[in-house]
Amino acid sequence: MSVEHNSLLAEPAERIYDERLRQALEQSHHGWYLAIEPASGDYYLGRTMSEAIQRSRQAHPDRPAYCRRIGYPVAVEL
């Protein structure tokens, strides 16, 4: 996946997070993982990244999802 493709996925997903989800989810699900399917705006929660992505893939098997950790600047830190 190219950097350009990643930004095409990340930018609308982050906008959805900032405008619609951040305030409520950071209070109720801090530390959980969130997968956002940007085309529909649908989102899926999981206690693990795998769980959130699996839920997104079940609903939208042919669409990529953007994953982040709620309340953190990045999903995974190495």
C-alpha cells in the first residue's frame, strides 16, 4: 500500500473521528481500537485491533478500513 493510498484512507477517517466520534468515544472507550470505513462512515470497536478490523471486514469485506486507538495519537507504537 502506497503512502498516497494511506493518506486517502486516513484523512477522511480522521475527519470522521474528529467531527463525529472523538468526544463520545474518548469518554466511553478510551484505549479501545476503532476501525473506520471512510466511504460509509461506519465504525467498529474492539478491545484489540484485530477485533475492530474483523468487525469492519465482516460488514464491508471489499473495503479497507482505517484503524486507530481511541485517545492515543497512533494505533501502534514500536
